[in-house]
Amino acid sequence: MKLALALVFLFVSFSTAVAQTKQVLFENVRILDHRASALTAPMNVLISGNTIKKISKSTIAVQDKDLVKINGEGKTLMPGLIDVHVHLVFGALTMSQMMTSDLSEEFLVDRVGESARNMLMRGFTSVRDAGGPIFPLKAAIDKGQLVGPRIWPSGATISQTAGHGDFRTPEERSRRFSGMVSRAERYGATFIADGRDEVLTAVRENLRFGASQIKLMAGGGTSSAYDPIDVTQYTLDEMKAAVEAAEDWGTYVMVHAYTPRAVQRAVEAGVKSIEHGQMLDEETLKLLAEKNVWLSLQNLMDNNDNMDEQRKEKRKPVLEGQDKVWPLAKKLGVKLAWGTDFLFEPELNDGQNSYILRLQKWFTNAEILKMITQDNGELLQLAGLRSPYPGKLGIIEEQALADLLLVDGDPLKDLSLIANPEKNFLLIMKDGQIYKNTIGKK
């Protein structure tokens, strides 16, 4: 069963939509104010439909028999969390599960659907999917057939032959020589595209299915078999082709890259977001700051015993580099975003929130909270008219989208509160709908 076809099964397998509430009034909440890096005085916040309609210190009078009133008891109202580098499908599965020949519909529904729901229940109301067969899952969530975060989809990654997205097994020959499309391409995981014409087709194919941005592999990776971490992938002309095709649709290209050479080529081609970049030097970081290119970084865990030796070796320079690149990028004024990038290790998902705390080595609590809400939201909306959810995200102000968390405590003083969402996130709202509400039930 092809993965892409199996995922379509998600459309008819769940019926878990939350009924749309007409209006919700939060009373006596303290709002996380990014501008002041502080909580406001007690406020009242009216939600109408999927947007924040009014914020006031005074009582908000509403004539609506269906109004839901929530006494916030002076607790913190903050924007929903945003992760700008996830793989919702591949993050829910192990590599061995992906490679099995009997990947059933029921198994995918169980694993991928549950993983998406759990991500929302951890407080992540929006994510950018950085590659994979995501379109059926996103459609099912948007239709209310599944519960999960808003998704900015990239679709299949675009990779050169022997690039980071070339997932062929040793016996799979290039389709140019064998005429056979690889298994990963059939599943919608990747496009192996060489030359300007094939890159244009791959980009346009993803846009055809609803990609909000394009994911291109521009350098070696740690989880791929064929490409050393130091290699540069795609010629300048090929990369420019991807950028031109994306810009014609009003959106942008994000690239997987670690090294200065790969990133400098990507910037020259017009790429707007660099994914990873832990091996970058000061010269390249200054270039990113000068060109207003986003650096979408992760803070990875050390190698574990279950990793194969090749991957451990490839990860060494990346792990060594991240302690240098985060503070240097901050010092140089690079536009920084944060994501997790869990891939084929489902056990990591439960720790998604705790990875945020690892940023405390380099940033204040206020800076971290702004990065994982407002700044990440700004990066999402770089998709322009291709953004599936127009509107302001990551900030609490009138007319912004109503993606909200009610937190039991002050995360500015104690950031560890967000690492235990089951206990401390009393209410989770996405798009004006309440998915969790335990306020007053403790």
C-alpha cells in the first residue's frame, strides 16, 4: 500500500471535530506581552469566530446566549506554541516501519493521527511541515476529521541524485536508467530532481497540491546514506530555478544546509530560510543578517546508543557547532526561528516542549517565548498568499488569530511550566475552538 494513498484513508477514519463556539470571553487573565517582556494587568479578551475581537481592562458586555465565559483566575494567557520544522508523518514512524512492505492504512491512521492530536495537546497550535506526504493529513485536520495543529505544508522534499532526500535502497537504480520511480517518490516523501527542468517540475508539482513553501536539499545530511555532511547540493542555476518558480506563486524556498558553502550559494540564489546551519561561520551569519534571511535552527540532543555508527559520526560537527552558532547568530542580529526536526524517532515527540528549555543557555525566558510564538509566526507568514491561514499569529492583539494557551503560572519567571503541558496548560484554543479546558477543575 502506497503511503500517500494510505494517508487518504485518514479522511474517512476519524470524526473528532470540536464544535465551533460562536464567542468566548476570557475574564481576569494576564496577557503575555512580548513588547514589554512582561505580563499585563488583569484583562478581558473576547474571541469571536477564529479571531481576537476585543481586549479590555474593563468589563466586556456581550449579548449572546451561546457565549462561553471563562474565568481565568489571574492566570497567563499566551499565544499557542509554534514549531517551524516538523515532519508530522515521518516523525510519527520509525525507519523500519517506513521500510516495511505491509504499511497498513489502520497502522498509519493510528500512529499519524494520534501523533498530530498529541502535538496540539502539547500546546503546538501551528507547525511548518518540512517535508513528506502531508497533504491528506492537513486536509483532514482542516476539515475537522482529525485533531491537530495548523500545518504549513512543504510536500515532498526536492533533492538531487545522491542528495539528502535520495532515500533509495542500494538495489533501486535511477529512474533515468531503469525507468522505475523509487519507493520514496511513490510514497510522496521526496522528488529526486536533477537539472533546471526537473527542479521546476518538482516545485510546481508541490505547489499544485497546496504547498505553502518549498523544501530543497542544499547540502549533506546526518540521516541520509549517500551524502557526506560537507557536500554542497544543487548548482546555483538549479537552485535559482526553484526560487523563481516559488516566487512566481508568491512564496519562498527553505533549504536544508549546514555548511557555509551550501548556505552562501542558497542566499545567492534567493532562498529565504536556512534550515539547520549549525556549522556556519561568522562570515556567513553576517551575510544572513545583511540579507534578512531566516536561520531556522534546532537544539539537538547528543547521540544515543541506538544510532548507527555512521550517523553518530556525521552528527559530531553539527552537535559541536550548535553551541557556537546560536549565541553568535543572536549577537550578529540574524533573524532566528526554532524547530525540533524529529525524524523517524517517535519517542522524541513527547519531549517536544522540553527541547524549548534547552534554549536557556543562550536566551532569556522572554526572548525564548517570543521566538517560539511571534517570531516563528512571522516566518510562517512569509508564505504570503500561499499561506493556508492568513492572519497574525504568535501574538495576542485585536484581529489576531485566536490560537491561545491558558497557563497555570508565569512562564516568564518559570519557563519549565511549558515543559509539562498536561499539567500547566489549562486551556488550549486553536482557531477559536477549545480543545482542552480544565480551568477550575483541579
